Amino acid sequence: MEVKACNKCGRLYNYIVGDNFCPSCKAEKEKLLKNLDGYFKETDDVKIDFDYLNDEFDVSRNNLVKFARKEELSVDSSFELISCMKCGKSISSGRFCDRCKKETLDSLNSTYRELSLKKAFVEPVPKMRFIGK
Ligand SMILES: [Zn+2]
Ligand SMILES: [Zn+2]
């Protein structure tokens, strides 16, 4: 077990895993995320009222962006809080839209395939040449 000082309140606590927050700050954050989630699901507004969120939940736009990027909070893409880091399309959470995520995965997969193909073909070749001499 590791003793750490909480990132938020500075209290010492037994760190387990995840964010560096003590149990009470962690519970507070979870409550906040739940409240925010409820707000975004129930609101009829088409734009995020940052002043209201600041007054009501004490969160800034930056906080919201951070939560959404870390996929701790999902804000409907119609609010345009964050956008895909590749194509700029509005997304609800994370860093990339579904299409770019898939593209990245596909290109990773094909790179991997190419590499393993190359490996399979390159290795036996020198031996064969050697034998042919
Ligand atoms: Zn704390
Ligand atoms: Zn994208």
C-alpha cells in the first residue's frame, strides 16, 4: 500500500489506483459527474450554460472538457463541447470520433499485418540464397 497526498485537498490517504484523490474527494467527484450527467440528459437547452454550471456545480468549461476527454463524462455531441482531434467533428467523449477511431485501429492493424508478413517472408530468404550458391 502507498500513502499519498490527495491532489485536491492534500489529505494523506492510502492510494490504490486511478486518480490521486482521497476517498472523500473521489466520492465528491463521482457525485459531481453523476449530477452533470443528469443535467445533460435532462436539459432542453441547445447550448451549454456554462455560467449555470459554474454556479450550480462549481465546474468550469475546462473541467467539463477534461472529464469528457477522459471519458468520465459523456456530453451529447449536439452540445459541441469537444471535437475529434483528427477531423474536428463534434463528439460526446474521448478524443476521436467513431470513424477516426476505426480508421486508426484499421491502420494499426494493417501496419501490424505488414510487419508480421515481412517478418515471415524476410527471414527464410537469406537462407535460401545461401543454399542456392
Ligand atoms: Zn481529498
Ligand atoms: Zn474524426
